[in-house]
Amino acid sequence: MMTSPSLEDAQAVLAAQPFSAMMGTTLSQYDGEGVTLELDLKPEHLQQHGYVHGGVQCYLADNALTFAGGQRLGPAVLTAGVNLSYLRPASGERLIARASVQAATSRSAVTQVEISALKDGQEYVCSVGSGTISTMKK
Amino acid sequence: MMTSPSLEDAQAVLAAQPFSAMMGTTLSQYDGEGVTLELDLKPEHLQQHGYVHGGVQCYLADNALTFAGGQRLGPAVLTAGVNLSYLRPASGERLIARASVQAATSRSAVTQVEISALKDGQEYVCSVGSGTISTMKK
Amino acid sequence: MMTSPSLEDAQAVLAAQPFSAMMGTTLSQYDGEGVTLELDLKPEHLQQHGYVHGGVQCYLADNALTFAGGQRLGPAVLTAGVNLSYLRPASGERLIARASVQAATSRSAVTQVEISALKDGQEYVCSVGSGTISTMKK
Amino acid sequence: MMTSPSLEDAQAVLAAQPFSAMMGTTLSQYDGEGVTLELDLKPEHLQQHGYVHGGVQCYLADNALTFAGGQRLGPAVLTAGVNLSYLRPASGERLIARASVQAATSRSAVTQVEISALKDGQEYVCSVGSGTISTMKK
């Protein structure tokens, strides 16, 4: 039977992603309840109006949705697709992406994510989305 | 009547995005036929298996879909949502995102994007997606 | 201030949809927790393999996602888009679509839906999805 | 090697779908360029404001996206997911859904669809969307 990777295993995967290392992403939760990725915001994460670039949110969503799928299905997964809806401009000290499994079979999972910005000590939701994650075909 | 920004205008917008500057994105087409963004791949764009991180593709898709919407609707647009489907792992020298308007009204556009990897001088499609772009509400 | 329609108001809206009347859809929940639509399955709801047609699930998802948005935002809403992921073939006596608000501003809501089939007295999830619902622009 | 079904084969599949028979859908194109489904509008296809019910468009989109995937990948396909963005209210004499393959591998295809309404002899686009279609896993 498949055993879900531990938080430490998952943090090692994240650390092995050069792009996540450059972004500065950390993994603070990885269990059956869901997955939480955090990103301390820096000036280079912004777009031309001073808000967090939508692509930064997309990256964080893609990563959180995939980790949530892998937590359920095992580490050998592929992300088939992701979507993200933007609700409010993001700014502040940190982005927090919380992802969990919305529904799953033994071979695929639909995962959902909510991205919040922590600004002046308050969180507000910036975007929400979902992803489709599959086990690798044999 | 609204006049579409020129290629130079749009390149200035891209240059004003700190995140795109860090990524190294360039804009090579911006006209009524569509928009092309290019990204020379570097080691920090990869994930743990040596392929381009899905989040890099998501970022590029988000940006190309939004530029394509702005080209049609004018520069004051908001991206309501994006989706991206992954078809093949991406690797090589460069990512190329080509986006265009699939359908539009005067206030919103559905744009589509195809992301290709240029590897050993050959292009292949890695992912495709779409976005919903709206003019800002008065 | 906007007052959410009551269950009876919403049932009257559903009854005023000729397509929903033909399908046989009923509304059994409509409150701040979410919305539940139910559809007793008949032979004309099936596809060529004897399962419920995906388009029937799409219809039910679209309707539940929109009702959930209207419950939050008020009755004058437009559905900007919907998506649905299929997990298992649907068959049995009844489809049940449960929708709720995933996140919202005063002008738009992202709603989510889970569609289950009731078969031999047991429910199982067939598909999940989400929608973007907006208030009408003035 | 897989041979794509003919137009007649595909029309027989459509005729074997009880739901499509009830709706009155016809298939007028099925080739390497794409797939066209048509639906003569009747009063029972409408919603409470007299426009075509969004769920009718969703059904037609789901069906066209799936047929377009099957045309490319062969008849044994599953639809993993669909999305549809609504641009304008639909009314008139007929809905026409044109779907084609946006990108594909040997095992999956992303297909796109445009739904137009024919009203007073003029066509206008009502909604556009995409779908992910896969071959059945062995």
C-alpha cells in the first residue's frame, strides 16, 4: 500500500525545486487535512502597479495543488491542469496557499486551493482555484 | 475610441513588472493577431526532475493571456481567471507563449495560449490554456 | 441592503426555467450554507453506454453554481464561466448537486459544486467543479 | 493503427445517446478539421428570462468537446473535464457548436469549442470553452 510522504519528505522535494528555492517558498503543512505553502513577499514578486504578479499566485497555486494531490495519491503524480480565479489584488508581507483534496479516485484527484495575502497582520483571500492531479500511467 | 498600445508600449509595461524582469521574459509580438512572450530557460526555472517548473509555465501563460486581452480591450484590464492544461514536460533553451483572443465583447475577452518549448532547435507544445480578461468596472 | 431570496423564491425561479422543468430538477436547499439541486434520473438522461450523459451533469452543475452565487450576491447575477471535472461514471436513481461559495467579494463569487449519484441507496461522487458568478454591471 | 470513426459512425453514436435524442442535437461535421453539432432551439431549452439555459450550452459544449477528442484519439475516450465561458445571452433559431483539437498527445487532447446562436439568419458567439479528453487507461 502507498504511504503518503511525510512533511520532511515533502519539504525535501520543495527544496529540490530550483524555482521554488529562487522564489523563497516554504512548506508549513502537509498532512491528510491539506497542504500549506508560504511565500514571503519581496519587491521582485510584484507587477507594474505594485501588487503581487498574477504569475506568482499561479506558481504558488500550481505547486500547492500538486503537493495536495501527491499527499493523497503518492509522490509519483502528474498535474494535468490547473485553474485560478483572481478576486482581489494581493499585497502585504506574505502569500499563504492552502490546498486540499476536493474529491479523488485511486488514480486521480481534484484539488482546490485558496491563496491569501497577509497584510499588516490580517489575512484576506486573493484567489481560489483547482487542479487535476493523476498518478503516472504505467 | 480606444487605441491598442503599441509593441513598444507593451514592452514598457513588461519591463515595469519586477517579476518579469527577474524571470527574464521578453515580448516579441503584440498586434491584432496575438501576443508572443519568450523566456530563455535557466537552471532556476526548473523543478526537482530537471524539467521546467509548472509554475513557470503558469506565470508565462497568465502574462500572455493578460497581454492578449489588453491588446484587444485596452490597457486598463483585469484578469478574472486563467487555466492551463499540461501536455508534455518542458525542457530546452526557451519557452514561447503565443496568446490570442478566442472571443470577445466590448468589456471582456476569452484569450487562449499555447506554450511551446524550443529544444535543440525544435519546438514542441507543452501546455495550452485560456483566460478571462475584463475591462475595469467604472 | 440586498436580501437573499428565500427557498420559496428560488424554487419559483427554478420552476420558471422551462429547461429545468423538462429535466425534472428540484431545489431542496437554499441558504447561507449552500444550495442543493436534485434530479431523479430517467432513461432520457443517459448516453450511449447507459450512464448519465456528461451534459446532464454539466447542466446541473451550471445551475447549482449559479444558484449558489445568487444566494450570496442577490438574484441579479450573471454566470461568467463554469468548469466540471468528471471522476466516475454516474448511474442510479438520482443526481444530487451540492454547491456553495468558495470565496466572494461584493461583486463576484467563485462557487464550487460536487455532484453525487444515489445508487441502490448509496451516494458516490461523480464530478466536481466551480463557477464564477458576477453581479450585473450597472 | 487507430482509424477515426466516419461521420456516419459518429452520427450513430449521437443517435444512441438518449439525452441527445431528447434534446434534438444533430452532427453536421466530423473530420480532421473539427466537429459541428447543431441544436434547433425549442421553448423547453430556455431559462426564466427567455434565453437559452446555460446548461443547454454546457451540454452542447461537453458533447462537442468529447466528439472532437474522439475524432482525434479514437472512439474509446473519457472526458476528464470541461469549462465554458459565457459571453452573451443566447437566443434565436439554433445553437451551433464548433469544436476542434487545440493540442494533443497520443493519449490525451485539449479540445476547444465555440458556441454560436443563429438568430434572424445571423450568427453570433455566445460562449467558448475547452475540454480535456483522454484515451481509456488499459
